[in-house]
Amino acid sequence: MPKITEEQRQERIERVLGGARRCFAQYGYEGATVARLEEEIGLSRGAIFNWFPSKEELFVELARRDNERLMSLFADEGFEALVQAVTDEDADWLAVYLEFGRRLRADADFRARWQERAAPDVRERVHSQLTSAQVSGRLRGDVTVQQLSRFLGIVLDGIVLQRGMGFDGIDPNVVVRLVEDAISGGEPDAQPDPSSSA
Amino acid sequence: MPKITEEQRQERIERVLGGARRCFAQYGYEGATVARLEEEIGLSRGAIFNWFPSKEELFVELARRDNERLMSLFADEGFEALVQAVTDEDADWLAVYLEFGRRLRADADFRARWQERAAPDVRERVHSQLTSAQVSGRLRGDVTVQQLSRFLGIVLDGIVLQRGMGFDGIDPNVVVRLVEDAISGGEPDAQPDPSSSA
């Protein structure tokens, strides 16, 4: 096999992942046969499975990257940026997320393998940010950080499911405003506009 | 065909719907073939389609009943009861709900037919209750009733999706408490325990 540069390697992986996303979105996990993956990606099975050992690994890698990207966005820019991102994701992203959820539900082994893989570092970073925010009084202290984090996850997944059912037109600013009032500890930091409390 | 009583008629319809739910949950909409429906329901196709003209009508009737039951619960007993119900629904219910969502996403005709059918009466009742609650100050007035109602739907769908992905252990009381703080208008009615604000 001819040598390729790191840049070429990255380009090919992106091409495989991009085509795989379209294919999983259109046909579902089971329906995304190797022949359909080849057609959508535009590479032979040999070239595709040179980068990923199996269809499942390809699928999990898509989910892992999405998960890591969104968790990092949360850690770096906060919940508002995350709500905006989830509101903006395209139809293929929504379809793959929900298809991923369906596999977690239908296949306990898959769920176990996923839990070993899902971005522990950035998850830890988010957790410690939420803990600091609670200690400083910016987040309410009468529920645990796990419960707050779970609530944020519920809201995000709710946006995904509603959009995935074709009910668009969610106003991310309104969602963020309501969630902030739900989780705020009432310290000044959490209320940048004091006039709104008049 | 021999005459049957109204009670027998209801029993048979329930039997068909119950078996159909198990079948749709296990195989998905497309995978729930007529042969599998017959096996799960324990009736011949002639008997099944005596009550419902098609597989789609059977599927829509399940979704319509679930929707009407939950909306009525909201209208009669409030959001807390609805969160508890969605937290308690079993795996077959979750699977059918998410499968229904998948069909709404994948099939625009199906979505259009659904929107004509989905319980307009109880929807109207919920809307006018929310409007009264807003007028009386129990719900915040700085966002519309549609936006508040949308937010409640996002939270419910988020619970469904998280449970559907196998992430159980949601505490419905915590969710209700956070949502109440998100949507409350700050009037005494909305805060039954004044000591908590101390």
C-alpha cells in the first residue's frame, strides 16, 4: 500500500465517516449494508474497512465523535451553545443520533461497549465545572450535580426527539432562559440582567 | 358473523391493540408483518383487520390513544402526574413511542395524516388551562403559552428518549421541581411551600 500523509489519512477517515452518516441516516443501522456503505462513501469495502474494523466500529466512532464534540462545546462555551448546536444539527445528524439511541435500547451488549468508550475525560471536565458552579452558588444547591446534569441531558434529548419527529421551530433562547431559571442558584452571576427581576 | 356484545367488542379491540403494541415494539413498524401480528395477537388476519382497516391504522390508533390518555392526564391532574406516567411507562410503550417518532420523521405523508387525527379536543383543553394559569400569574408571563407548552413537551420527550436509550433512574420529583421553577410566575399558588424560599 502506498504511503499517505497524515492529512490524506484524516481526509479519508472524514470521507468514510461522512458517507457512513448519510447511509445510516437513510437506511438505519441494519439497513446500511456493506454494498450501500460502499455506494454512499464511494470507496470499496477494502478501503472502508482499512480504517474501521467493522460496521459497528464505524457507527460507534460516529457517535463517539458527536458525543465528544458536544460535551467539549458544553465545557468550553456552556449550555446555551449546546442548545444552539442541537437546534442547528441537520437531519442526518438527528437520524444517526436517534438510530444510535435505538441500538442502545435494543442491544444491551452494544450499550455496555458504548459506556466503556464514551469520552470519560470531557465528561469529567463537565462534571467538575458543574460542581464549581454549584459551590459558588451559581447553580442551585438543593439537588445534586448528577441530577442537574441529568436534567440538562433530558432537555437536550427532548429537543433532539422533537426535531427528529419533524416538530421544528424550537426557540433555543426561550429554552435556555427557562432552563437557567430552573437550575440557577440565584447568585448575581446567574442573572446578568438585574432589571428582569423587577 | 355472530353478534357480539359491546363489552366483547371492546375486549377484542384491546386484545388486538395489546398484541400489536408488543409486535411493533419487538420488530419495529416495517418488521411487524401481518404474520407476526397474527402470532402475537393470537387472531387471524381476517379477525384483526375486521377492527382496523390496515396496519397503519392499527399503529396510528395505538399512538392516538396514548396521546389522548397522556394529554387528558395533564388536563386532569397536571404536569407532575404526566412526568410520573412517562417515567413509569414500560419498555413496549417506550419502543412504540420512539418507533412512532421515527415514522413521523421518515414519512411526511404519515406526519400529515397524524396531525389531522391527534386529539384536538383535549389539546384545546390543555391550552386553555395553561392560558388561565398564565393570566392568574401562576405561569410566567414573559414567554407565550405555546413556548411554555413546547418546553413541557421537550422535557417529557427528553425523559422518553433517555429511558428509551436505557438510561433509567430519572427522579421525577426532581424534574418536576426544576420545571416548576422554570415556568412559575412567582405567584403564591405556584409555591406551596413558602419556607423553601428562605
